[in-house]
Amino acid sequence: MTEISSPKDFLQRVDHQCPRQIDRAMALLWFVGRHDQTAGLTAKEIADLIRDVGHAGQNVSRLGATLSGDRRTVAGKGGGWMLRAAARRELDLAYSEYVGPIELPSSD
């Protein structure tokens, strides 16, 4: 499996599993937060990435409202969105096979 280095590459790989806009948004939030769980994306960044992989332009305000109402997300620092820990564990099962295992730093 080739290394996935960008959110766009990841979304292209898992797009078949994401029939709805919110599914794509959750996949992207999972990807950007897999090494740093406090990392997130704004609704505009998510909409731009979804459009970049070939989907129609997204309504940023509607996407923001959808993220706000979804129990799997929480507002992050800097105005973006990130996944709650329980949602992340759930999505680990669905998406980890596409990126491979996370390399943990060695301990003493």
C-alpha cells in the first residue's frame, strides 16, 4: 500500500465508503487528527477538500451547521472541528486499514 500523505489522497482512497457529505467530513477529521487528536479542520477547509476530489461545491454554512449538530464532533481551537474520542475509536476500525499503523515513538 502506498503511503497516504495528504487529506486529499486519503479522501480519494476512502470516498467509496462515504456516500454523504457528513461521512466525507468525518473521514477527513479522522485523518487529520490521527497523530494529534487536537488537530481539526474548518468547515471551509473540509468543503474545499471535498470539492478537490471531484464532488460538487459544498455549502460551507450548511456544512458548519451539520458539524455543529453532529454528536461525533466538537469545536476545536482556532474555529475548526475535531472528532470526539469515542467517534475516533469508532472510525479507527473503518479507516485505519487505508493508512497503516501509526508509528509510536520509542520509549526509554
